[in-house]
Amino acid sequence: MALRALLSASLLASVACGLLACGKQATPDSHPDSPAAAPHAPAGVAAAPVPSVPSMDGATQVASNGERPTLMVTSTSGTVSCDGHNVDLTGQNANLVLKGDCGTIAVLGQHAIVQIERAEAVRMVGNDAQVTLAGDASTIELFSRTSTLKAGRIGTLLVPGDDNQVQAQAIASATLHGRGNRITQQSGTAMVNDYGSDNQISTR
């Protein structure tokens, strides 16, 4: 009887020791609370560069875009050097002379009288304007009413406005959306798209 009790106690001790892993310690890989290794960037891969702050310099942005900088002219009289620039004329009743190789000239004020030496393009928005361009232009746009434009050769003429008069040496193409416009060229045959009414284009 005593032997049976001794064997039972020995068996229980052996089972308990097996459950508690007597004499053994857990390896670091098996420890549930061990922190995971921090990830590392692959060798040879450089970190992405930090973007630079965009420049707020208007002239620099214009140059990077390949466009001319724009001059805002509020004067109503005098001579303006617009060589290499676009020009916005905002004054009312202005009487101005623009010198140099200009970009796009926008006549925004009413009743303006403007003489332009050279320009790539002219945009007339203010009504009752009188614009004289000594040279040729790739594009002329007349959004105004009752305005007059005189120019050399015109590549593209766009007339959304009404009751305007255009005199040119020659016009390659003209698109008219307004009404009552009178277009005259000295020579050539313009390709005309007339979507307006009561417009006339003639050669004299």
C-alpha cells in the first residue's frame, strides 16, 4: 500500500515537471512578448527626395511655362515699351503708343486709341476702341462693339463682337459670330466662316 502511494506521488511529480518544462528556458524566438525586428530599406535604394517649395516668382513661372510675362498698364497716355511682354491695357479713354516686339495686346478699357508697332496678337474687349497695328499679326480677336482695327497681314481673325470694322492688307481666315461687322482686305481671298448675321467681307 505504501509502495503504491509512493509510485502515484512520483508519477504526479513527473507529469507536473513536464507541463512546467522543468530545467528549460524558452528561446527568444519563442517568447510571445519579444519585439519584432524593425524593417530595413533594401540595400542600394535611396530615400525619396523632399519636394522643394514652389517658387512664387511670377516671372520665373512664366519663363518655365515658355510664355511671355504680362504688363498691366493702367496709364491713359504716353508711350509703353512692351518688348518681349504681353500687355493688358485697362485704362478708360486711353491714348497710348506701344513700342517693341510685343506679345498679345489686350485692349480692355473703353474708348481706347492705341498704336502698336509690332505684336503677335491683339485682343479687343473694350467698346469703341481704335487700334492701329503697323505690322502683321498671327491672331486678331474682336469681342468689342463698334471698334475699328487697322493692321497688315492677319493670320486668323475672330470676331464674336458686333458692328466692328477691320481693315487689313490680307486675311488668311476669318470666323465671324457677331453681326454688322465690316471686314476689308486689300488683296487675297480669306477663308470665311460666318456664323453671325449681316456681316460683310470684301477685297478692295
